[in-house]
Amino acid sequence: MVSKVRDIKGMKIKRIILLVLVLAFKFLEAQNPNPIKQASIQALKVAFITKDLFLTTDEAQKFWPVYNNYIEELKKVKKDSKDDVLLLEEKSLLVKKKYSLEFKKILLSDDRANKVFLADRDFAMFIKKELQDRQKLRSQRQGFGDIDKNNKPATRQTDY
């Protein structure tokens, strides 16, 4: 009788441990959604900005560590100031001004240094449009079921 009670308690403990592990895994997964997609987006961003700024190999070696620090600093500002829009804008502008000087040292002109911020914005718009296009396509596929070769809904013929 005592051994049956121990077995039942042991099974309950195992289930609880399993449940805690599953929930912990789901929590960690939610914190970092699909690191493979993030890595591929990061690689696209590097290629996009490198091409847009016409970076030489030497410039790129100096530029990317500074740019990555810039992005990390902006993330910290967004995290720390998320509830105060004006403070967020003010701190973001200060970070951009600080790194504008750093970018100018590497890229050797104000125009190219300013283009960093434009390229960053252009890449964000590119990704946003791509995601919207994919969502639209997914909605069309779910709504129509029959898609032609060009990923457009097939036209339906009606008899009138």
C-alpha cells in the first residue's frame, strides 16, 4: 500500500517536472522567435547596407562593429524608454548624433554617414513590405484554395 502511494506521488512529481520543462521551453522560444529567421534577416541587412553604402572591405571591417554597437545602444534606449515617447525620441536622436560622428570617421564624409540612417530605414521598409506581401499571399491562398502559377487567385468563371 505504501509503495503504491509512493509510485503515485512519484508519477505526479514527474508530470509536474515535465510540465515545468515544457513551459520553460515555450517561454524561451517565445523570447527568441526563430533564431534562424533572425540570422537570415541580419545577413540580408548586412548585404543591403553594404551595397547601399558602397563599403570597401577595409571600411566594412571598421564599420560593422561600430554599427552593431549603435544598434545595441538603440535597443537599450527603446527598452529603457518604451513608456515615454518624447524621452525615447530624444535619447534615440542623441545616440544617432553620437554614432553619426563615428560613422563619419570611417566613411570619410557627412553624406555617407547620413546615408547609414537612410539605409537602415530603407531596409526596415523593405522588410515590412516583404512581410506584408507574404501575409497577403498567405491570405489569398487560404481564401481561394486555387492559385495559378503566378501566385494569384485563379479567376472563376460564372454562367449568367
